[in-house]
Amino acid sequence: MGAVVFCNIAWMNRYKGITDTDQPRNGGSWVKENNDAMESLNFAAYNNVCYGYVEHRGSDLNLERLDKTAIKADVLDDVTVVWVATSEEGSRIVGWYEKAQMYRHMQEFDDGSCYYFSASADNAYRIPVTKRTFPVPRATHEGKGRGMGQSNVWYADADFAKRVYIPKVMTYLDGIRNVCRITGFTLEERRKIADIPYEKLEDLLSMAAAASDDGDILQAVQISNQILHEDKNAGGFIRVFRGLGLEDMLCYDDAIEAYKDALVHFTDDEKERFLDVDAKEKLSRLYRMTGKNFMAWHMEEEIYAAYREDKDNAGMVGSLLEMMSIASEEKDFGRLEKLIATFDDIGTKYCADDVEYYRDMLKQKG
């Protein structure tokens, strides 16, 4: 068993974002005054990964308290993170991460959201509210080293915690695992092939679309899997449809593979309808979202070429703007200047204000 750490957070039902029916409470004065909590997304899977936050004084976590050899490390692997929150009945375990990474310094996304822990969504377990019965002691009542203190992070490195309390916790987690829904969708679920009787494959496609419209995205993906299993030569449309479902499930890497698969299966008719360009635009967007700017640039070059051949100025400009965004993000101002010159050569005023933003950026850079 790896290291175990306990983190005190606000109480919520799902930890998948703040909604009218799921508000954070008992999370301290800041949560109460602002009705907000960074930990509200601790069990919201993003590209099959959960990112966990805990409000921590001093900002840095002491990895060496869990592993003496980690005194100079910035990240510690194979950590079990036990999430604790307080209800009217007292402090209770509300979920846990297994095989998590624990970061010394707070990590931050571009949107300002932060985290100290990350784990595969397959290893993130949220305990249903009615099953949250395991109490977490407080040191103020039980004594030093026998429970959580004033800090929201308890390293549980005292002899009593390691010898008595943690084994009890691990036994409890093993016993309740089967009634906890892991946060993400397992690989087995995503690849499962539905087994639905049908007369024509078009019937299955209609059922997949209906499932998607009803919000049952997993069922839509599994029906798509059945269609592709039954018809190995199916065109790109159903493969894009499957990719959209995976994207809605926030399984971005899987969606990327689905869109790439579509690109090699589009029929001539589908290409005439520019479905392949649409798939490339989806790929470009996901590459940007997942930090693969080089791949996004490659896609945009192909998209631009397709629109140029079709003499579609709006499409060309849209692709140029995407490449300008990438160039500015990468601080490649030489490439940005060339893109603006290409826009000027097109001779259109479409999105000229957006391009002006990048002109100003170049002026400021001198």
C-alpha cells in the first residue's frame, strides 16, 4: 500500500460542480461568504482524469511527511487521498482517490482552477450520501496524532494513525467500493458493444441518436460500437457521431482517436459535404484543449487548404484566426506576421476586427 493522506473539504453530494441542488457547505468562511469552493469539481472527470483541490494554509504540501525520500521531490506517486467533509452528523469520509499523484506545489489550469492531486477517473470513488457513515476523528477530541487537526491536510503519520486508524479506513474503503460509482467511464464501458435487435443498420443509428438526445451518452456510444462492429466498412459519419459522444463524456483522447478514425473512412459523398473538414475542425479544437498545439496547427493547415480550394473566404479566415491564436500562444511572432499578410492577400473585411487584435499585438512587440 502506498502513502495515505486525508483532506478536509466542503460537503457536497456529487462534487461535479455547483448547482442549485448541490451547494458546498461546512467548508469554512470563504465558502460560506462566496458560495464557491474549488473542491466542487474534485469528482468531475476531465479527459479521464480527476483533479483534487484542498484549501491549504502555506500553499505547499509536505510530501516528505508521507515519504522521507521525497524531500526534494515535486510530486509523489501512488498516494491514496481520502476526502473528508462535515455534515450535521460530523466529519465523514465522502470519497477517495487511489494511485493518485500528489503535488508539492499547487497546480493551476489556464482558467484559474487549481489542484494538488490527480488520479485516473477509474480510480476516483465518490461515496453516495446515504453511505457516508465512516467517522473521521478530530485531534481536539481524540488527542494529537489521533485525528484531523486545524489544518485541512492530515498526513496521518503518527504511530496510532498508521498502526490503528489507517488499516480501519482501508478495510472500510475495500468494503464499500462496490456501492461507489467511479467518477469516469471505464475503458470497458466505453468499448462495450451493444446487443440490440435490428432490421437495418439505419434503425440502430436512429436508436443511437435517440439515446443521445435523451442524454444517455454512454448508450449512444455503445450502439455506435455495435454499428461499427456489424459494418466494418461504415463511413466516417458514424465514427464522428461516436467521437461526439466520447467528447460529451469528457473522454477527449478517445474522441481524438474516433475523429482520426473517421478521416480514413469518409466516403466520397461525405467528403463532398465537407464532413472530413468538419472532423478536422473538431480535431483541431481537441488538440488545442489537450495542449497539442503542433497537431492543431497541422490540422488548421489542412483545413485552410480545403477552404482555399473551395474559394470559401470565411472558412479560410476562420482557419487563419485559429493559427494566429496558436502562433500568439507560442510567441511565434514571425509566423503571426506571415498569417496576417495572408489575411491581407485574401482581401476581405470578414473578421477584420479580430485580426486587428493580432496586429496590435505585433505593434506592441515592436
